[in-house]
Amino acid sequence: MQTVVLVLSGGIVFTPTDPRPVFDQMVQAILNRDRTNGCWIWRWGTTQDGYGQFWYPPVKLMMQAHVTSWHLANGKFPEPESDDPADKIEVDHLCYTRACWNPQHLEAVSHKENIRRRDAHAATGSKKTKVKSKPRT
């Protein structure tokens, strides 16, 4: 059996035999206890736009924390309605906090719907919340 290793920024390493417990381990190790509105703020590496990310060696890719969280909590992504790029499935933050990875705050929607929601939210004068990562102490 191949060992899966998950390396998070800051040197946290997980080697689960079953990928599903990764989510539980992530929650226990990384969950920010000082959260508001129920958001789980990713405090490790983030993109320039404020989305949580981590390196996943088995696929040699940087993974987005919110997408991984949604996938581990909900399983397979829904099929897009068509091959049109506007129907591509994305994970939307219902809380409008980019660093949030609470699966209860995430919804898989089409790119078209994600953009519609973003524009409707922007029309109210609000922005998606960009939370900077804190350095580890």
C-alpha cells in the first residue's frame, strides 16, 4: 500500500492510511479557535488573493484548502451542465471569506453562478474578505 503524505506550510506532515481522516486531522491541527461567523481561517500558506493553500506531494500540486475541504466533506463534485467553461464547477465561499475552509460555508456552483454571486455581493459595496496568514510562533 502506498503511503500518502500531506505537507502543510509550516512543516505539519500527515501520513494517513485513509485520505478521509486527513480532514479530521486538518481540523484538529489548524482550526483557528478565534474565529467569527463560524469561519475556519486557514493560517498557513495562502495565495496572493488570500485563499488557503498547501502542497500535496502525491499529485505534486499546490492544493486550495477550501476546495480540498469541500471535497473531503462532500465527495465527488457535481457534473457540470455542459462543456461550456461558464458551467465549470467551482467552490464558492458563502461567507465571502477567502481564507475560510469550513465546509458548511462552501458550495459547489458553476463558474457562471460564482461570478453572478460575486457581482451581486460587490454591488452592495462589500468585498470578499482577504485574511493574511499569521507567521507561526
